[in-house]
Amino acid sequence: MSNIIRIKNAQFYAYHGALQEEQNIGGKFEVDVDIHTNFAQAAKTDDLQLTINYHEVYKFLDKIIHSHKYYLIETIAQKIADEVIAYFSGINKIVVRVRKRSVPVGGMLDYVEAEVIKEKNE
């Protein structure tokens, strides 16, 4: 059985970007995480210890986002996927999307997003 726990639009203010101004001024970053796991036993017994604690995942995301300045949202997405799947046992697959809305591209757009899909033991 496969179930999904989704964290949608987790928001962080951080200092990432390819331009020096972005790393000085900072900006808002949004993160989605789809955690593929099996929470059937947790649901059956109503036991948090038998599933992925999304509160702990959020705190882990916050730590990753604020531990280092990155140039690329691609790097942030990859780092989150690698570290979350390694740290939390019971995750079979993870999908991470990192969005940046204020992007200096010289035009108008909603956002730029990088996505990483990673399976356990990849």
C-alpha cells in the first residue's frame, strides 16, 4: 500500500539567489513536499509514532532552508529531497517543489519552480 502525506506551500524567508542582491535582501520561498509512505497501521491504531510526523518534517525543512545560502532553487530542492528521505525512515518516495515568486527575469511571471522526485535507495 502507498499513501501520501503532503505539505503544501510551506513558506520561508531566506537569502538565496544567483544575484548578490537576492542574497542580501532575501525573499520568500515556497516548498511543497509529497511524502510517499505507508501509514495504514498508523491510521488503524491512531498512533503518530507509526507515521511520518509532518511537524518534524516542517522543522527539518526550516533547518535546511536557513542553514546555508544557495544560488539555485534546484539545489535547495535536491538538498531537501536527499536529506528528508535519508533522515525519516518509512519514506518510499519523495517529491519536492521549491518556488520563488520574486524572480529578476526582466518580465512578469507568477513564479519559477524546481521539482525533484527521488525514490528510496536512489
